[in-house]
Amino acid sequence: MLRHFEKKVVYASSRGPLVRLIISKHSSRIDVDELGTSLKSSKKLVQSILKRSTGAENVDPIAFNKNALLARRTRRMLLKAANFKRDTGLDSLFMGFPFLVSQQKMTHRPRLMPILLWPISLDLSSRGTTSLKISFDYAQGEIRLNPALANSLDSDSYKKIEKISREILGRQSLQINEIIDAFSACFPAKTNELTAHPSVNFNRDEIGTDLHPSAVFFNANFTGQAISEDLRLLQKLPHTGSSMEPILKISEPEITTQVEDSTENGRYTTMAIDPSQDNAVLKSRSAP
């Protein structure tokens, strides 16, 4: 039942980047391909997150020199994440990888949906030259499947995605091409190498769904995340002794025994003012 309500909340609230993650010139979402240079490739940055290592990977400062807006966009993204955590207590920084590009109608724009949400930690420093440290966030720990996929894909495709996700996340070390090859069993991919994220004006030539191997840093602070997070955690907690126990009717209801009427001499009060007092006294005289 809790899983049902969690899906209802996610369905009503999963909008924006979880369904259509686009990157404009001034948006506070960072394509990892923008951070790559000849000295430190974007592939190596993504690989450090996929390996879930404890160390941090430094972004080449030349990447910020080539793009004057990159540092400002990164700072805005971190500020939004800090404000969201202050208000809700939840971390919202994730790396989306890989992506599904879905075109359901030619009159509509294609959906750009991340499949897996990798929790990340970013440390931006602007002292002297701009520097950025990237690492896997062990405080969050859990790599999540995009909850919006449950309502965007048919049931068979979603079950396949779930099965593949469990299989690859069970491995200790992951490579970019291994993840793309695993998901390509469900959706076709043009390449298994890391590529740039599709532009804002990207359109497909035909109806269908493809796998796109791009990686994006973004805030998954969609409305209702706090509620869905609480419902997800409640599913792991025992319901015995909680307020959910009588609602779910887990335990047998307590059957109260009928107290026999007493004689006039055995009553607690001489006047019938509060019958509950008489019942309480009579029950105390009975064996427990």
C-alpha cells in the first residue's frame, strides 16, 4: 500500500529534469562533457563516479577558462542544492547516466530521461583559479532508478530496466561501455562511448526510444521528493507497535470482555453519574 502511494506521489510530482532534462546556455545543469579537457577527459570524471571510489577527482581548471559561464552555472547549481537541503534535509545533487531519448508523438518534443541517479558531492573553490572536486557521495549512498520511468515506460520495459539496474549495480566495478551494453539489451544505442548531452532544440526523426550515453550533473529537487522519500523509508520499517498497525490490520484486534452488572453494594458510586468509573473499578476486580 505504501509503495502504491509512493508511486502516486511520484507520478503527480515528477516533472522537469526527471522527465525532460535539457541544458540551456545559462541553466544550472552541467553536462560532464563540458568539464573535460585534453589533460582530464570527461570519461575519467564519469568513471570516478561509476567506480564509487572514496577519493575525489579534480576537474582541469582549463575547462572553466574556456567557458566563462561554466563556473557561474556550477555555483548556482550548488546554491540551489544547499537551499533545498536546508528546507527539506534531503540531498538533491545527482549525476544522471545514462539517458533515454523517447519520442512518443512527432508533434511533441522528445523526452530526455536519466535512467540511474548517482549521488555526487561537488566542492567548488574560486580562490585564485576556479577548481572543482568531484566524488561519489557516500552520505547518500544509494544509487536510484529514476522514479519517473515507472509512468513514462510500459510495464514490460520498466521491469527490464529494473532487472538490468539490479544486475549491474551488484558489481563492484563498472565501466561506461559495460553499462551502455547492458541497457542496450532493452533499448538500442548508437554508441557505447560517452558523448555530449542533446541540445535544447534536439528532435528525433521518428517515433521510438533510444539509449544515449551522456552524463549530467543536476538537482533532482522535484516537488514531492520529501514525501516520496518518507514513504520509501516507511516501507523498510516494522509496522508493529506503530500507528500503521491498526490501519493495515496486521495484528488481531483486542476483544474486550463484557463486564457483568454488579449489585448495589458492589458499585463504586451511589449515583449513576459516570458509568465508565464503575466499569473501570469492576474490571480491576477481575483477573487480568
